[in-house]
Amino acid sequence: MSSSSSRPVPVIALHGGAGTLSRATISAEQQAAYRDALGTILRAGQAMLAEGADALDVVTEAVRQLEECPLFNAGRGAVYTAEARHELDACVMRGSDLAAGAVAGVRTLRNPVLAARALLEEGGAVMLIGEGAERFAVRQGCETVSPDWFGTPARLQQLRTMQAAQAGDTMALDHDGAAAQAAQAAPLDERAKFGTVGAVALDAQGHLAAATSTGGMTNKRPGRIGDSPLIGAGCYANDRTVAVSCTGAGEAFMRALAAHDISALMAYAGLPLEEAARRVVMDTLPPLGGRGGLIAVDAQGHVTLPFNTEGMYRGWARVGQPVRVAIYADEEGA
């Protein structure tokens, strides 16, 4: 997708996680709930862009709203670690000057993305973890909640099902029912599976920004950090090239520096956005065990949302055009 004008047409794209998403196991009501949630947040971001908001404000607010929605694995409704706790990660990046902020392993911050944004604005450290991140966020006025605020009975049951089915450090990819299926159990109800969230945007001034937030992977080892809060792995924005937010098996995205690799392929090899993203998602990641996908928008306003799983909750909206939301691979993509 691209603008027919020399001026950029503002655009926002969202993802809500990737994995084994089958029409056979997701009811019409569940599908509608996801589509409605993504559509509502996309329309809010679209309206902000139409009013001239900058890309960083738009992606921060979009991800904050996704963190508030228990359909997704970020903030309220986050997955559980192997110790039945929540450890949340988030990152934001501004393309105009490569400023970034990230927090990891936080347990009481209602909206980790707001803590990441506060760190970006401070302009010192780029990443804080655990209690240090929480103390910083409290000083910046970020809201805290009891750790049990993030949990839901369905998410706890998802953890117990996985632990009963498999031993060791096995973790479940967002929206993936493979763990239950491996134990010859019925696929986990979709209401008990949620996804890492992210947003990318291009504003009317031609600036890019990206934000990513997650609760990690079900049954993850305590202290495990994935790609979501890591600049260049799960989140990246550069006005010269692209804004990217990733979702999937984080270790592979980290090893491949997936988000930055798209920017590098564009900057150094001269590849267009769609081809650069395709190479990373379809060629680079799978040999590393990288199941998942990403959303990206480039400096010219092209949008792509590739994934190598059965589905990915995703959507995009340009100012002045209809909002588009999709789940399955056979639905029209950007």
C-alpha cells in the first residue's frame, strides 16, 4: 500500500499475536470479539493521526489500549510464568532520532508501555528491568496495581494444562494450542489464549514509531526475556527506513535481530519493504525455530504484515480510508 501523493498519508497498523489460529477452533463470537477490539483501537489511532498527532503518541496509546484489553497477552490478561506469576515487557522507539525506552520483567505496572515511554522521554538509560524499572515508573507517575490484577482464571488454567501435558521448560507460542494437542487433549479454548501486541505508525510529518508489549510465553522460565523489549529484535523504528513490531518465538527473533534486519535490507541492499520483510519472516526465521510474524510501515507509507503461522491477529488503517482487520492467512493482507 502506498500514498498517491508526495505527502505521506498517515497510517497505523496493529498486531495481537500469531500462532495456530483455526476457524475450526475459534467460534464466530470469539472471532468477532477480536475483530471488534482491533477495529476500535485502530479507529482511535486513525482519528489521532487525522488530527495531526505524532506517530510516537499514536503507537503508545494504541498499545496502552491493547494492554487494557484482556483478549491479548499484554497487561491485563497476561500469561503466567512457570511459577504462576506475571512478568511483563514493553518497548517504544521513535524513528526521527532513534530514541527508545524499554522495561522488562515488571510485575506491578498497569501499563508497561507507559513506563517505556517515560524512559524514552528521560533520555538516559534505554532499558530498565524488574524493581528498578518499577521504581523509576512510579517516580514518573505511572499507575501500579496488585500483581493479581493481570491474571484471569482462564490464563491460569492454560498454564496448568500445559504443565500437566509437558515437562521441563516448554513454552507456548501466543495463540498456539500445540501443547494441549501434543498431550492428546482438546485444543485450548481461544478465550484462554492471547497474543503479544504491537503498533507501528507513520504520521503526517513523515515520522515513524513502533511499540511492542507482552506478557511473554505461557510457562516461561522466571526471568526469561524475549524479543519484545529488545530494540532491533522485537521493536525498531527509523525514519530513513521502517517501523517494525514483531510477535512470535522470541529467541529466534533475538538471534536474527529481526526488526533491524528488515531496516538493514532496505538501507543497504535497497530492497522494498515487502520483500525485506518476507525474507526475514519466511527465510531467516524458520531455520532458527522462528514461528510468528510482524507488522511494518516504511517511510513512504507502504504497509506489510507477514507471518509464517496459521494466522495473526492484525489490522491497519489509513486516514480517510476504511479500517481493515484480519486473522487468517487467506484473508487479504497489506
